[in-house]
Amino acid sequence: MHVNKAPDNLLTLFGKRIAESGDKPAYKFLVTDDHYNMISYHDFHERVLGYAAFLQHDVQVKPKERALILYPPGLDYIYAFYACLFAGVIAVPAYPPDTRNVNRIISIIRDCSPSVILTTHQHQRILDNFIAQHRLGDSFSGQVIVLPEVAEERLHQHYTDPGMQKHDIAFLQYTSGSTSDPKGVILTHENLMANSHCIEANLKTRRGMEMVSWLPPYHDMGLIGGIIHPLSMGMTATLMSPLNFVKKPARWLKMISDATHADGVMSPAPNFGFELCTEKVTEEQLKGLHLDNWESAICGAEPIRLSTYENFCRRFKAAGFKRSSFVPVYGLAEATLLLSGEVTQRNPFVGVFDAAGIKHNKVRNAGADSDGEQELFTRMIGCGPVVKDHSALIVNPDTLSTCDENAIGEIWIRGNSIAKGYWNKPADTTFNAYTKEGAGPYFRTGDLGFFRDTQLYIAGRLKDCLIINGRNHYPQDIEYTVSSVDDLLRKDSTAVFVMEVTAEGRLKEEVVVVQEITRIREELPDFSALFNAIRRAVFDAHGINVAEILLIEQSSIPKTSSGKIMRHKAKELYAEKKLKTITLSSVHTDQ
């Protein structure tokens, strides 16, 4: 008896889904409020194979060479990405260079040495000049090309199957939204297949559902969750650009509301996306929304606030949104995408814990009648159970011993979704960690958390990564920018962190800068001009507004014995008003 072998790579799986789906829309991309660009599964397959053949025969890119994709969000971005997959070329998704990501693009090019860059006509000449200006010829000597407007007739018939296997690399997902040294996470076909199965099992996706997404296609949640997974399931993905969402958040909800034909809607966003809708959607816009078909409102990619969940559910209850549809998840690029989370008929788990214990990495449940004791207890939203066929440990990051159930520690993970490492970093041991007891290998996430009743709770970041408006920012980059503003500011003596404050009845995050200064000169400096220069430099380099700047005495910032900044200690001293402050500037008090 013949038994059909299950697909073990994305190309085989996509071919199966395309054969099943035919004229069904594969992707729809919102161009204006009432117009979509759309393509069916059949036409999408022919076009992508045509572009893959173009890469293979006209551009002559070889399998396993890298192709940097620098298209803005849209169907062309999706065509370029899948053309690389079908040609056996390792895709490197990114965003065209602008004033804020120049260093990132330079680092990516130098790290992955692409053979070709795929972009638009508009960016083609810009990129040619960019490569010459930044002297990238040693890392890139290939072509900057634009895929043909329309694939030549029958071009797809010249396509050559590259014979991809499950262990072959599909693409590199570069981490870090702002660091000058991003790392390329190596994702194989096996990783993507495994995580797609996890998403299907834990988030209950099915062919008749519709994906609605405004997330950037060059970030893991937007690319894997919003573009790759729907095709692997035979779903329709309805997409729009992040800029169109930010300009008018109601567009996102209207797209969901309009998907009445679908057997349920799945739509993800980071915490700030749900907050933006709660704040910006007007009463008039709310009247026309019908969100009862929104089966899974996936919330991840940045810390999830309990207040965001509560306020969003309260605001959109009248439009039919159900609390049980809000699905907190945890994931990261090194785990392909999803690591924990589950769609159920229940409301999300909310744990009530002793606040003092949490501050000291201890987990103690609070009594059921403790909700009102704000100073004694803290409420946290659970991010679901770990996905199917994967495991996680909570480990003391200093001793490497497995923590007991009442301790907060670093989250270590393993399973087929875990990436094979970072590109060009063979000496990195993050993916090959063993506990003191000898369990392993695990990937060290750098995130802190704990388990309660199968739920994974995220307590914070072991790494000092700052997540602002859905983007990761590494404090050392911002600190370098600050200390470079003026000679009065001491190098390697800056701490940047985020504080939660209550403004107009809601929680928000604000960026605080603490900076040592050299001995005061005889003439008192113009601190007002210095504060303005710091704010301007940080905004220009990182797109971040600084809420408060404290200039403190020399040699008073907390450091380790090896001279590293202790940012958590600086944050603690700031909260307790114990920093040796000379002067400060706050957006709340400055005139």
C-alpha cells in the first residue's frame, strides 16, 4: 500500500497547499481604504516560480547564497521572499535604508555578504550609491536588481527545483531593531515546519480562517506569523503596512470586521497595537465594527500589560470582542516564532503574586481577596503553556542550577523550532547551554520568567534590551549616543532604562537617561542647551523621546567589579531617589 510521505520542507508543503487552493486568494494587501491588491494561490505560485527562475538563470544566484530583500511592505516583498525560497537562495529580509537604520543595513551586509540585493526601482540607485558611499565592496560585489514587473510568459516553466532538504537554511532573521551589530538567526526548513505545526496545534489555526496583519514583513511575527504560516495552512492573509495602521488604527479593526466570510479570524499585534486602538478609535468608528469573528487576538513581541488587555476588552466589548479571544503569547526569533501560548475558550490566566517576592526573584501566590492591595501584590498575565513537542526550564543564570517552582530565573528552551545558531558566529554558546545538573543542550533566551499551573509568566529581561513601541533597543547603543554629545559627559558612565509611570489614568513607559559628568569647570555649563542636545541626538539616532535626564556626580553610577554598568541598580536608585544628582531635566516639569 502506498503511503503519502508528509512534507519535510516548506517547498513541498507549499506545493501541496497551492494544489488544494487554486483560485482562492492567497494574499490581499490594502492599498487604500477601499482597494486591495490581491493574488490567488495559482497565480501566486506561477509568479513566484517565474521570479525564482529569473534568479536562477538570469541573475545566476546559486543555492545557499544570500539575497538581501530591501522592499517596503507589499506583495512585491512577499514575491521576492518566496522567490528566494523556491530558488534555494537564503533570504535575508530587511527594510530599505533610511536615516534610522543605516548602521543596521551596513552590519547585515558585512555579516551575510549577499550575492544579490532585491529592491524597488526607487531604491535601486539609492542602494548603488549607498554601497559605494559606505565602502561595502568587500562584502557585496553583486547586483542590486528589481524583479520584473510581470514575470515573462511561461518563465516559470524554466524553473529548476533546488531539491531542498529539511536541514537546509531557509532564511536569516536578523535580531535587534537598533543595535549596530545585529545577529542573523539561522532558520532551517525544519525549524519553520516545526513551528508552523506548533502554531496550528496551540493557536488552533485551520484552512478556513483568515489572517489579518499589519506587522512588518521583515520581523519574525509579521513574516512567519502573518505571511509564511497562512500559506502553509492554505489560509488567506489580508495585510497592510505598519504605517497605515499607525496613521489610522481603525483600519486594522475594520479589516477584521470585514472578514465575515472566514471561519474565524486570527490577527496578531504587540502590546502597543492594542493600546493604540484603545486610545485612537473614535466612537463613530466603533459603531461600524463587528469583532465577534475575531477568534484569536494574538498579543506578543513585547511585554504584555494586564491593563492593555483589560482596557481593550472593555473598549471593544460593544463591537462583539470576547475576552477569551485575547491570547497572550511568548516567542522570539531564536525559537523561530512561537514558544508559548494557547487558544482556549477561557479568559487569559491572570496570576496574583506577592510584589516584594517578585522584586527578589521569588514567586509567592497571593490570596484570592488580595486584588486591591496594590502595594503588596502584583497581577501578571500568563503567556500560556509551552508549545507542543518543546520544553523549557527555569534556570538560575548565575549558578546554572535549575530553579525550583518558587523562583524566577532565566528561560531555557529546546525543541525542533530552536534555530541552529547565529550566522558567522560559530563560537557562540547560547544555543548549546547545559545546566549544572547536566541537562541540555538548551537555548538561553536571556528572558526571566517562571511557571504557575502550566502557564509561563514573563518577569522581565535578563538582557537589558529595551522594547519601545514594539521595537528592540539596546541600551549600550543609546548610552554611546548620549556620552558622545559633549566632552562634559563621561564615556562608559551612562545608564538608560525604561520606567513605568501613570499618566492620564493609564500606564505608559518612559525612557530615562542617567549620565555622569566630569568635574564641574569654573564656569557653570549651559545645562539647558546640553539637555536639548542629548534629546536631539537620541531621537535622531534611535527615534526615541527621552522623558528625563539626570546628570550625576563623577564615579557615582553603579558598576560591577569589572566596570560594567549595573542598569538595574541604577534604575532602583533612581526610583528610590538615591542617585547623586547634580541637575535634571524632565518633560513633565521643564518649561
